[in-house]
Amino acid sequence: MGQNIKMTPLQMDALKEAVSIGAGNAATALSKMAHSRVDMSVPKASIVPVSAIPKLVGREKDIKLLIRVNIIGDAPGAILITMSMNSALTLSDILMERKAGATKMLGPMDMSAIQEVGNIMTGNYLRALETFLKVPFRSSVPFIAMDSEGKVLSGVLAELGQETDHAVVIETELKEKDHEIETQFFLIPSHRSLEKILEVLGVH
């Protein structure tokens, strides 16, 4: 499959609308988890080459939190959720019901809570995509890691790049009172799964 997939604004809007439903459902679940209203929105959704992911994630020297989920079944692939360390600390403040800026480092309970957020986001986004694509998805338990030099991300992309050369990027914003978090959600489908996505979107 070629390296450049060009989507029209209408096609990008259709993809964004599909995953926005998942974001709304995820926000409801996170609000219950945090005992506070959490709003989640999808300002942008697009399809990019896997090789572009490191640049989208940011500078390698910045510490990132990386959550990986494998997709198994008829539409295999993987999901990566990335966020800056500042966003991870802020997310922990929300989940553990602390004051803004209270979390200075992530302990086991913080990591477990963030891992559950990854599980919630993944589950709701996949259910929304199932409805949109009419393809069943099953996911594995999330794996979470801190990536200080981009080595974890590079290793994951080298592995996944053997299966496909494109990813669906879903930029996600979470807001709760005076907290605001930006995350990136990458759906990296197999070639077969990507072809189905493009077929439904009408991309040639």
C-alpha cells in the first residue's frame, strides 16, 4: 500500500464523528471513576504513515507514558496511547481526587489507575469503530511503560511496522474542572484492517 493516503475533509469528519461517540462514552465511564465530571473530545482524526508517529509524539528526550493494547481476531492490529509526563501527573490528580499539581511522581496505584483509563478509552473507541466499520474487535490487557528516550516507542513501531505502514491518529482532549490533558491515540491496523477502514471511508 502506498505511503500517502489522502482523505477529504468529509472523510476525516466521518472518522472523527465515529470515534467521538466512543470519546463521549469513555468520558461517562471516567467521570464515574473520578467522581467528577470529565469531558472528552476529539479535535482531530486522521490517517498517517507509521513512520510519522515519533514526530507526532514529540521530542525523544521528553519522558512519555505509553500504553499498548493488542487487537486480536478478524481485524488484528494494536493501539498505542501516549501522553507527556505532565499530562500523566495531571491525570493522576484527577483519578486520585488530588488538588491540581499535587502528584509529583507516579506510584504503583497511579500507574494502575492510568492503565485502567487506557482500558476504558480503548474499549469505548473500539466499540464505536465496530459500529462504524461493522468489524468485530477484541483487545488484550493494556501494557503500560514510561519511555524516557523514545526507546520503547521505537521498539514497538519497529515491530508493528512489519505488519502495516499506516496508523489512524485520534487526538483526544480530557477536561475536568481546572485540569486539562492532551493524549494521542494511535490505532495501528493490519493491512487487511486498514483496507476495511479505507473502504468504509470511501478512500481510494
